Amino acid sequence: MDTFICFRGNECPTLSAKTDSLKDSRKTPRSSGRETGVKIHAPSMVVFSACTARHYQWNAYDLGVRFLVVDIGGTKSALGVVDNGVLTEYQTWQHAGESDAAVVRSMLAEQLMELKRPVAACGVSFGGSFDFIQQTCGRSFHVSGWESFPLKAWLSEVVQAPVLCDNDANVAALGEYERLAGENSESLMYVTLSTGVGSAFVLNRAIWRGAHSLAGEFGHLDVGHSNMCSCGQTGCLERAVSGYWLQRDLDEPAAGILENEERFLDWTDVLAQGLWAAVTLIDPAVIVLGGGMVAQGERLQSRLQQLLRDRAALTNRPEPRVELGDSTGRSVLIGAGLLAKEALA
């Protein structure tokens, strides 16, 4: 399996030298042992289907350029390398206990320093609000200490390569939009259903970030309940339907809760209420559902499609198509690969 080197300081070759050295470093062995105390899933290779992979043949890869991709989440992080539509060296690890941002960064830096191949650029997904213009973190609702942190500057120093970051929903939307390329979907709404609830919009083939990089705060739409959300408001969609809050309120894993048919129907009713509010405002051609809770599969897709169809019939308008995204979280790394490509521009 391919591996790659992460250089620091004076050890870092120029970008052209990095590119030239890719072929020469294929035989570099990967360290077999880890003494970090961090639980790492075994490295794996993900090969997209022939139908899917053809949409990931970006021009940069014709020169053998490899991109480092990173996903910093609320309860876990992941990294990998994207090359010719293939995600390799995929690793993911859980954050220990009540980790703050400094601990998460330390864990990430430790894993990055073990990588064995040079990279041309790095794309990063951040699990929270993110100022795209300033390339600084906003607020993570699940990990303290990220506020105003210069993520791009820090990672550029660590990996010694160009870096571009964005919030996780935007990055996943990029990956899913690329997957659907050629299906006449110029407008797309991506919804992540996981620890939290977020969204992103692709309008006229570009991410719509809003004036302050805060577009897509779908999880904080008011759906009418009285429970307090971690954002400080009451009534938030995320407070009603996210995996974190389902488990906290009912003291049972979300997957088990949703096995109960009555609870599943109630859950999808609230979720469809939030989706319809977004549909009436944005009118997307397709809604892609991503995140761990999409493991509900066709059961979730067909239920939401029907609920949106029923609402559309009342207002004499077409309903958007509902698609299932990647439930493993790896599509966000494909989107991060697109960010990395943009970082080189």
C-alpha cells in the first residue's frame, strides 16, 4: 500500500521536488508499531466504484500529485491520502474523554509526524463553524478551545505544504457534489446527521458560504420545542434529532433508539420539518444525507422522500430528490482533496 512522508522545517523539499520524489518513495515502509496510546483503526484503502471514481479524476493527479486530507471532528478525527479517485492510508481515532482543542491538535500532529511520503498540499475539514476568509476556527459545540485558532497557519507549519480548510459540512458537500457530477444537479443541499446536525449548499456549482462563513447552520433552525441546545438557544433541530442529544436524553445509543418504529417516525417527522424549511428557501434539486446516522439507509431515504413529497403536494411544487451519501465519513476526505487542489491554485 502506498505511504507518504511528512517533512518539517529544513527537511522539507520544494514543491517540485516533492512531486518528483513521489515515485522514488513508493518502497518506503510504514512504521508497524504505535506507542501513542491513541486507538487507531488499521490503515485501509477505499476504492470507489467505477461509476463513482470516474468523477474524481482531477487534473492535478495526472502529474502524480498526492494530497493529504484531514477531518477534525467532535468525537473523532481522520486522515488519509487521495490519489486518482482512491482514498488510501485511511486512519481514524477517537478523541480521549473530554479532550479540548489542544489535546486534539497534539493527537493529530503526532499522527501526521508518522506519515512517510511528501504531499503537495493539504485539505482540512473542521467540525464546527469556520471563517473561510481568515482561515480560523469559530466554535466547536463539542470540543472547547478552538475559538479563533489559526488552523491553516498551524497545519501549514506542521506539514510544510499549502493548506486550505473549511467547515465539515461544506467539505462533505464538495465531495458529494463531485460524486453526483453529470447528473444535472447544479444545486445541492448536503445534510450531515451525526453527533451534530449541519448542512451546506452548492448553488450554481459553488459552495455558498454566506457573508460571514456561517451559511448552512441547519441544525439551529427553530423547530418549536423548548429544550436548550448547546448553542444557547431553545428549539434547535440539532437538539431534537442529533445522535448526541438522542443518546443523552434517552440514555441509549441513537442506533438503538431508532430501531423503535414509533421513535423513528417521530424523529423523521421533525427532521422533515427542518428540511422543508430549507427547501422552501433554497429550492435545491437534490438533498444528500450524510453522517453516521445515515446507516438507517433506504428506510430513512424513502421515509423522508415521502414526507417531502406530501409537503410539496400541498404547495404545488416539485420535491427535491433525496439521496444517501457516504455513511462512513470518507466522502468528507474526498471533499478535502478538492480543497487541497484549490490550495495549489
